[in-house]
Amino acid sequence: MKRAVVLGLFVVLGAACVASAEFQAKWDTWLKLDLSPAFALGDFYSFLDLRYATSNLTVEAAGLANAEGLDAVWFEVYGSVSAFSAWSLLFFDPNSDFGSQFMLFQNAAEVSIGSVDFYGVLAIQDIYGGLGFIGTGFAVGGIGTVDDCRFAVEVTFNLEPLLWPVLRYGLYAGVTDWTYTLCSSDIWYPYWIIGGDEVYVDLDTCDLAFSYATGIAQLPICCADVYIGATFDCNGFWFLSVLVENVDFGIDWLKIYGLSITYFIDWKSIDLWTEIASGDVVCFRPYFTVRYGEDAETETDLITVNALTLSCWALGCEFYWGHIFDREMVHYDGGMYFPGYYFGGPHFDDFGFEPIGVGLVSLDEEYPCAWSVWDGETDYYPNEVVGIRCDEDSCCGGLFSFAVSNFLSTESEDPITGLLGWMGSYIELVVAVGPHVQLVGALNVTQLNGVESITMGVEVTW
């Protein structure tokens, strides 16, 4: 009888979960054909994401395939019950050059007791990204709140500190999360996005030896937030860092996100992140570098205009223009010495234009996402763009959009420009076929090679 009652209870609970569950899926496929210098398959990508969610639990499986076969597979489970939440991620690289398919297995859990949040993280990771050197790391920490102040401590074993991003953005922002997206448009080169702050296992060992102990206090003082943090390693004191965030100097056009001074045993580091605000109503957006101290070569080199972009909407279309004056944008992270602190705005030292729009992307980290011309030996990047993007209703009940970006160069050393410095154009069309299907097409034309490539894609969601 008891067994029947227990079995019936499981059936009822299972039926309730299924009744309240939601199944979601996304399947995107893109095919790029190169027409110059010869007809060939340029790229092929197919991405499938399956997600099953109940009120308390989400299970997700995703895979990415390219022309060489299956490129990446990962599984993710996360959910919460009352004050307890947990998350798990398992990631494989089937196409590893070194034969190691396992990449990482990370688990995190958090429980709230009163005004204190306790958390733990367990990470098993191929620390060299496919070489087969597997290491295990562990972290445990807690964050307490007293009035407007917060105090946090963490101890890690064979793992780099996680406390700073966990304190700033929450537990799930402090651990690695793999996802997949395309650059600025729907079909211009895919790339991985690592959500949160990447977890780093120190050594390829299963021994959970002590690595770091970290403490951070967040204190609202006057008109700014002040963070005071210290980290200790196996040798004792490592650093003490003081960060003042959202500094208000009473200058409307100068915004200082953060200023930090980090003290080590025999030296110190000063980090600064600033921005010159042009206001929300101004359609021109300037990109500035603010230098200070030994980084300024001359007194007139304190402020540099790196780029200027313009975006203007009229009649349902966006007209955009952009020019790069100095491709190198020096920046400072303005946060705790480790891990890094990320503010809004560009986080790169060398940048170029996106294929669609006037956004800037890093040439150091996301170079496939910047439009360029390859002459067989060198990549040439434009320093000016002018274009238009329009969104309209389609005949099938959805929306369609098209965009045309024209890229130019005013740099005399570029040997691949045409009339008025024209380097090439990128044209894209997206048509919604019903509520769940989108068809995508693009054409890439350059002064050097004519029509270089044609791309076709389909995106299905349900």
C-alpha cells in the first residue's frame, strides 16, 4: 500500500511537471559560397538548441556543426527550489586537434540563509583547451548584507578567485557559460560567447590544494560606491585593492566609471575607465581615449578622438556613417586587479567596423566579425562606412529587413581601393516566412575581387 501511495505521488508530481513544462528549440543553418578567386564552399554552420523548462528546472542541450563535422556539444541543467539553486554545465569539443573531446564540467550551488548567501563551485577542466591535461578546482564563499553594506569572503582550491564577479553580477555570472551567436548580422561568421567570468583551474591535478583566500567589502560612501578587497595566496599577502565606482566630479560631459588603486608588496597599479558623454539625444557617438600619467606622450595627448559614428532614423530606415581616426583605443579596466572588471563600452585595443551598422568590434579578439578585404597576404580594414538599414512588413505576415553597408578607406597606403576610396559593400536581406521561420541572404562585393561570396541561411524557432 505504501509503495502504491509513493508511486502515485511520483506520477502526480511528474504529470504536474509535464503539464507546466515548456519545450523550446532553435535551429539555424548557414551556407556560404565563395565565388572568387574560384567557386568553392566558403563556410557551413548548423546550430541546434533544445530546451525543456518547468517552473523550477531547465534542461538544455546544444550542438554546432560545420563543414568538417560536429564542432561543439554542451549540456546544461539549472533550477531553483525555494532558497536553493543549482547549475551544471558539461562541454565537449569533438573536433579537437589533440584528440581530447572533454573540455569542462562545472557545477555551482547557492543557498540563502537569512541575509547571507552561501555558494560553492566545482570545476573539472581541460586546462590547456584540448591537450588532455585535466584538473579539478573547488571554491566556497559567502556574501552577507548589513544595511547598505555587503561583505564577502571566498576560499578557492586549485582555482582562480571567483569572488569579484560573483559579488558584482551574481553566482551564474561568475562561472563559465557557453553560448553561440553571430557577429553583428545574422550570417557574418559565428563565434563563441563565454558568458560570465571564465573559471580557471590552476593545475592539471585532482588534488584540491589551497590556492587563494579573498575578502571584499562594499561600502556606499557619500556619492560613490567603494570596494575594498584583499587576496592571499600560498605565500601570504598578494594584493590590496581599493575601487571607487561611479565617481561624480560634477562635470556632465565626463563620466568616470571607476578608479582603483591596487597595492602589491613592492609596487602598485592604477586603473581608470572613463567616457566622455555626448547625451542620449545626440545621434553622433564619439569614441574617446583618455590617457593619464606616463601614458600621455604630450600634454595635448590627454584626450584622443578614436572614432565618430552617426545613426539617424527616418521613414522606417536607419542611415548610418562612421569614421575611424585612430584604430587603437587604449583602455583601463578600472576594477579589482583580478579578476578583471568590465564596464560598458568598447573593451579592446584595436577595432574595425561590423559588416552591418556602425558598431565597432575588436580586431584582437573578434577579428572574424570585422569587415575586411583579403588580398592573399594581408587583411585590409576600412576606416569609413556609410549605409542604410530598413525594416518593413513582409507579404507572409512577418517582417523583412535589408541593409547595405559601403566601406571606404582614406588611407593612401591601401592598394585595393576604387573610386572615392571604395573598398567594398555588404548587402543583407532577412525575410520572415510566418512566425517561426526566417530566410536570410547576403552578398559580399569588393573592389579587389568583385562578387566574393553569397550566403544563404534559414532560422527556425518553435
